[in-house]
Amino acid sequence: MTAYCTQADLVALFGEAELLALTDRTGVGTIDAAVVAGAITKASDLIDGYIGARYALPLSTVPPLLKGFCEDIARHALYTVERPKNVDDARDAAVSYLKDVAAGRASLGAAVTPAPAPASASGTEILFEPGDRGMSREELRKL
């Protein structure tokens, strides 16, 4: 699993005071790195879940777009009480874009390698063509 952002990224973007307020659940006066790491992992796993079907993981280069999405999703995950609307909106926008990536309607950028097409274990393609029914309903009723 690749973490798409760091604690330092979150502090730089949202401020130390916000991270302290969201993570210092024991009142020691410092940012709880384990809580932050858990939120980043949760956000990164969510991102991988959406992009993994279309792109080879782990990504060789992380697009700045994913870093921003991870920051917004991790921030959302850090809230344990009612979130401000802008925090919900940022997470929702990130997830909406990730859904578009998964559906093939959006891209992560040219620098990211698409996932190879799935192949069967034997390396051969298996095709199935349904045939006609063996018996009709009327024929079954006669039995």
C-alpha cells in the first residue's frame, strides 16, 4: 500500500492547530501520529480501491491529484463529531472523481501506467456463447 500523503502534508494544508484538535484525544498536547497515520491509510486504501482496476498498483509516480484527494479524505476521516460542510464537500468531490476514474470517465494523467488487461491463469482467453435451451417450459410440463 502506498500512502498518498503524509502528516506533514496535512499540517501544511490544514494547520497544526486543526490536526492537534482532531487527533489529541488523550489531551497530551501533541498531534497523535498514530491517529493521523490511520486516517492516511484509510484514505489511501479507499483510493486504491477505486483506481486499482484501471491502474497498476503501486503507482510508479503519484499524481498530485491523488495527494490532494488523500489529504481531503484523511481530513474527513479524522473528524469524530459533526464535520464542517467544506470538509464533507471536499471528500465527496474526491470520491466522485475517483468513481469516474474507476468507470473510465476520468484519468489520473499521462504519467500513470494503466493496468494490464486481465488474462486467465492459463494465458488463454475463454469465451462462452450461450446456446438454445435444452427444453421449453411446455416440454418440462409434460414430464
